[in-house]
Amino acid sequence: MIVSCHGIELSDAFLSVSKAISNKITNPILEGIKIVAEDDTLTLSATDTELSIKRKIKANIKEEGEAVVPGKFITEFIKKLTNEMIELELNDKNQLLIKYDDSQSIIQCYNAQEYPDFKQVESSNFFGITKKNLKTLIAKTIFSVAVDDSRPILKGVLFDLAGNELNAIALDGYRLAKVKKPVSSNITESFVVPAKSLNEISRLLDDSDEVINVYIDKSTIMIDFGDTKLTSRLLEGDFVNYKQIISANYETICVINKDQFADALERASLLSKVGQGNCVKFDVKEKNLCITSNSELGNIKENVPVNTTGKELLIAFNARYFIENLRANTDEFVKICFNAPANPCVIVPVEGDEFLYLILPVRMIG
């Protein structure tokens, strides 16, 4: 194999695929990145057997071939050669020669025959979604996935697809995030994507209105970005029936400025973190929401103007759950809907139904 290409393009490709390199090494070959030179294309791929990323770049292929190189090392090395023209040559000792300017480095390669194949999703089940909408969908749900292993299915986001509508749902037992976006599709599917994979998908997305295709089979999802493809294993098991958790009616509804609410909560939570598990109390009145927190250091009282209809209410929450929801939201105002001090509340848009965040209260002390 003899290949030449520009350092910036090669570095970009290594950085993209290196996100799929395994952190828990059970098989040394998974520390590698596979490079394949064929026709006028250099293809790089990496996998941890659950997440796989493949990237293609144009290159001058003088001699076709393939190699598996130490992934993290070569990614860092090539990142320091972005202004150079680089030539890669595989010798008969399975060593990769990296030539640039008048310099040369040699890296010992792995056995390319031992590297796992990149899984292709050959499926007619797919939907189209804009990069911007998919990025937003992930950002507004992923912080609500479970982080412990007690229920592995909750360590991912449920994609509930029905025709031209996609709902993404994440929950961890204390809160739920649900976001809806339009898609181009005529299929009905439900599947759960691991949070780790969604983080990597999000890194490959921009805020454009370009439509990309998402392919699904019974165990795998593949996102086609054109030059880059990402596949991920889907989580197995039954997701929580989220529709049963969400109430249809609420006794107290208040409209509040999202940024004022978030700022007040962040100030109050500074004190509530000391000995109270981040607990803050909401005293909901007709025109005012009073947020209080107490600890041995003192107390904080924050008043935020609201427009409330329904009953007055005193209820307590973990402030972090509210703050994370609000910071992921771009609306100027939101509605907060309550029933009773022991019942969950929801945060929804003032108009429409693009998102819904459900948060369980905590038992009030004192």
C-alpha cells in the first residue's frame, strides 16, 4: 500500500473514526484503526463492536492495500501534521512508513485479517431527518438517560417512529424527557439507541437543514452522512410505557420566563447542594413563584414573576433536574404544570407540543 494525501484531511478522518475506539480493551485489535486504499479513496474505520465509524477521503493511491494501525497514537501523531502532504507506505514487515517533508516515522501495525468487518445495515426501513433536528433531538433528551446498570434499557433513548413523526424519550426513574420532530418516513418502528452512540452521532452533526438517512434493522442503526457512516448496536429489552406516566390534566399551570427561572434555580441550588441533596422548594402563587433553599450555611429566597392559573401549591424538587431541562430549552417562556405535592410536574411549551419534561418531586423536610 502506498498512499499520499493532505494532512488536514487525514487528521480529520482519524479524529472522526477514533471516537469508536474501545476504551475497555478486551481484544488488542480493537485499539486499532483500519485503513484501506482502493481506487482513489482512502477508507478509515474503527469499532468497539458496539459502535462503528467509517470515513472516506480522496487520496492519491499509488498501490492498493490495507493496514490496521494503533488508533490513539496515529490520531495524535497525524494531528500534528495538518499542514503537510503525507505519504503512507506499508512495507513487507507490516510496518507503516509515514513520510512528510524530509522526515519519516515507522509504526508497527496489527494483523489486518483479524480486524472485525464494518457492519452494513441492508434495510428498507429508514427515515430522513435534517441534521439540525436530529442534533436538537439528542441534545434535549440525552441528559435524562439512566447512568447506572440496574436497568440497561434506560441507558439509551427510545426512538418512537410513526410515519412523519419521531418522538425521542429518555428517562432515569426521576425524570423523563420527550421531544418530537418531523421526519420523512412511511414506517412505524420503536428502538433504543445507547447514549454513548448518540453522543458520537451528535458530534458529527451540524445545524444545517441537510437531510440525512437513518437506517434500522432488528439490532442495528446506521446513520449515513455521505463520506461518513456510523453504525451502532441497539439496546435490547422492553422500554418503559412512557405514555402511562404522563397525566392529561393538571390543576395548577404557570407560565414563566425560562432564563429568569433557570438563573434563580442555579443561585438557590448553590446552597441546597450543602446537605440537602439539591432540594429546593417552590411556593407557587398567582403572580409569583418563590424558590427557597436552606442549609446550615443559611437560606436563599428567590422570587420569580409568573402567570398562574389554578390552585396555589407548595412542592419540592431536585434543582439539578429542572436546571438541565431548562438549559437544553431555547424557548423564551415555558409552562410548568402541577397537580399535588406528591405528583410529578411537567414542563411544556407555551404553544405546541414539541417537548415535554416530567420531573418527580421530593419529600419536603421541615
